[in-house]
Amino acid sequence: MKHIFVRPVIGTLDFVSFPEFGVPSTLAKIDTGAFSGALHCTDIKLVNVDGEKVLHFTPLGIKKYASQTTDYRARYVRSSSGHRVKRYIIDTAVEWNKKKYTISIGLTDRKKMKREILIGRHFLQEHNIKVDTRINQDLDDERELIR
């Protein structure tokens, strides 16, 4: 019996959620040009609690999603503007197409960006997900700018 593996296919824009923070389905940009992903957060700060460093952050800038973790790492990444910046990275679950995946994602202020969530190629490669630019074209409200 031969097993046929069908790779999941995602569009350049698609809806994802972050169940561990209570973040519901939100439109994300799927960017094969970006190595890692980013989640818009505000109030990103390290706090010393009983001698242990705890990372506090507020996903999407919405207070009801405010979270904290001791499981994080700091890494320098190249920002969209080309600058090298320090970013806190966490591992969490992301849900797409009714399936949960593990993602390492950077926490950063993306309020000046068009999309609050960016999914990069590392996640796509890790989970063997293919990108089809024809999927969800109707969600691309910037199309006329790139023609």
C-alpha cells in the first residue's frame, strides 16, 4: 500500500489564531522573504519576579490577551527596515486551517505595519507548507499598489 503525502498549501494572506493567548483568528501575512515570524505586541518588558526574569507582553496590543512567560530567548534579527534589532522569541502554538502547529515567533511592535502577524519561511519549511499566491487573493487590499 502506497501512502500519498499531500503538502498543506497556504495563501500569502491567511487567518491564524494563537490559542495559548486567546487570540482569535486574525489575518496574517505569509512572507517567504522573511526568515522568521513576528507577532505584534505592546508592553514588552522583562520583569524580575522573585529573582527570576519574566517576559510580559500584550499580543495585538489588546489588554485581555496580556501574557507572561519565563520560556523565551533574546536574539538579534534584521528588521523590515534592514536594521539589526534585539527581539524576544517565544515558542507557542499557532492554529491554521483547524490544525495546531508549533511556531517560534518574535514579539515586536508592528503598529506601523499593514499586518499584525507575519509568518516567515522558517515556519513554512519546518512544517512543509507550500505557499500559493493565488489563494486568498481577495483578501489582498494592497493589490493595486503592486501592479
